[in-house]
Amino acid sequence: MLIDGHAYAYRAFHAIRELSAPDGSPTNGIFGFIKAVQKIRTRCQPTHMAVIWDGGLDSQRVEALPAYKAQRPAMPDSLSVQIGELTRWLPAAGIHSICVEGTEADDLIATAALRAEGMEVVIASADKDFMQLVGPHIRLLNPNDKTEVLWGDAQVRTKSGVNPNQIVDWLSLMGDAVDNIPGADHIGPKTAAALLARYDTLDHLLERVDELESERQRASLVAASAQLRLNQQLVRLRSDLPLPVEPQAMRLMQPDTKALCDFYEHKGFRTLLQEAAKARQADLF
């Protein structure tokens, strides 16, 4: 189980508007994140688990496209301090917490997922970039999907209109406003899917662009061809990175129930404290 840390932290932060510890420090993101992780564990029953955090933007992508993710606002200070607290909670809960400076979480997750040979992998994230990784041994748990179905090929096709191995080209054609990556004018998700259904890959499409009946589409693709090829490099997740913890070593550890009790008491999480206290009593006896 690989969890997109910042994505879940932001989600929790915005879902619970006001919550604070007895000392007045904000805890809305912490509480929502912990509950989300507990729900994931109950749903998937993983043996190995890691929360992976963004360590900064990929320098190669920024060099290729200086505007890459440049429009994103800075993280609120009240969330940043809570993420720091979560990196303390995770080891106490027996869960690996991984962050590599100058490395995007998406690339670390992709590297870990593809390196986990012989293991079934679930990636918990709503980020559409991860659809490119879906295969026989890699599935997605999308928090926006209330059915809690683990996404495979069929769900990716329903969502995008293309197969997982076409996701990079699909995203390259239409661009990605979230990452500030421009696509071809007048090419939206449905048009991109239809073009890939006909030509299979972006490379084949650009080689045979003169066959297109629509003059507007031809002109748009020709004008954007250099950007589209660059987009392939920007969108494709890296899978060759060094990992501080290999997938086979991400086994869930025994929780430190004393540390959890102290943490929950300090944050004023009464129900979580009661649960941890019961588990501590079991440890002691």
C-alpha cells in the first residue's frame, strides 16, 4: 500500500475546517489524515505500507518547462506544521514515512510500485497520472470513488476512454492544467481518446496527422507537436529512482502504543486515545 501523502493531507485539511488541540494548535489535517489511513488499512489489509511525501519539484521537468506547477499556491502554514506532526505519528503507528529532497512523491511511488516484484500493489491517490501504472499487479484506490473499488484496466478505460498504456499520450494531448502543462488547442479528453483509439499512440498520430478530416485538429496538432512530445517526458512518471526503503522492507511494524497514547492525548483525540490505551494494555499483559 503506497499512499500519496500530501494529497491525503490536503484532502483532510480542507474536509475538516476547524479542529484544534488543547494548546490551540491546529489538528484538522492530522485527525482527518489518521482516520483516512485507518480506513485504508481496514479496506485493503496491507502487509506492507508507506506514506510517500513530496520533497520538491523534479529539476528535469522544471528545466524542460519552467512553468511546470508554477501556478500552485504555497502550502498554508497551518497545514505545513501538521504534516510535520504526521511524520512523527506514522512511525509510531508502524507505518513507513518516506520523503526524498528534490523528488516528487509521484516518481517515488512509481518507482516503488514497479520495483515491488512478486507483490500486489495498491496506490492510494486521486491523481490521474497514476493511471499509467495500472496493470496486473498494480491497482488504484481513488478517494473520490465512493464505491471504494480498486481500479484496474476497466476503471481506467471508463474514466479516460483509453488503456493504461495510453494514459501518458492521452494526458500529453489534452494537457494538464493542474500541473500547468499545455496541450493541443481544441483537444479535450474525449477527442484525445478518440484519436488514440484510431492511431494507438501519439507518435503514430503525429506521423499520420495529414489523414485527419478536421482541418482544425490538423492545424492544432501540427502547431503543438513539439510541445506534445515534451509533454510525454513531463507526464511519464520516473521509475528509476533510488529508494530509502525498498518495497520488500516496507512491512508494517509493531505500533509504539505508548507513543501513540502520548500523541493522541496531546492532540485531544479522545476516541483515538481510548483505542490506543486498550492496545497498550494488551501489550503490557
